[in-house]
Amino acid sequence: QVQLVESGGGSVQTGGSLRLSCAASGTDFSLHAWGWYRQAPGKQRELVAGITIGRSTNYADSVKGRFTISRDNAKNTVYLQMNSLIPEDTAVYYCYNYRYETWGQGTQVTVSS
């Protein structure tokens, strides 16, 4: 059974940075694509960034140039480095495994102006 545990969320001011981590277990991490999604209050969950097995990446237009997704297959962990944060980035951030369609429990990111 795939288990995903996110960490690294918190509260920062505009312009600050955070790095989210998603540690995976119960799966062959290196063989899967991974994604980070977010859901703000009253809004639908949306894709933030994705990374393939070959480390190709894609990003939502709203975060391009500010966020970076990466993976460490040796640590079974996918990361989301978030820089130049703005209040509109406030949301619960979720890690997602595409192979098993599994979500993590989410981690709250709050950006104040």
C-alpha cells in the first residue's frame, strides 16, 4: 500500500520561501511520476507541478519561475521548492502518485502580505 507523507508547510511573509517534502513508502518510487497539487479555500484542487520518471517537469503558469519540483530516488522523496511566495499561494498542498492515484494528507502553506 502506497503511503505519502508531506512536510515542510508553514507560514511565511510575501517573498519568503518554503520547501515541501513528500516521503513515499510501499511503492517503487523511481518507476513513477509524481505531482504536487494545491487547494485553496473555496477553490478546486489544481496541479502545481509534476515530474516524470525521466525528470521532465511541468508547472502551472502561476508558479513558473518561482517553484521547482525535484525528486530524490535514493530517498523516495519528491520536493517542491517554493520561492517568492505570494498570498495567492496560500493553500493546502498535496503530493500525488499517478500510478496508484494516491494522495498524501496535505500540508498547509500560508503566505501573509
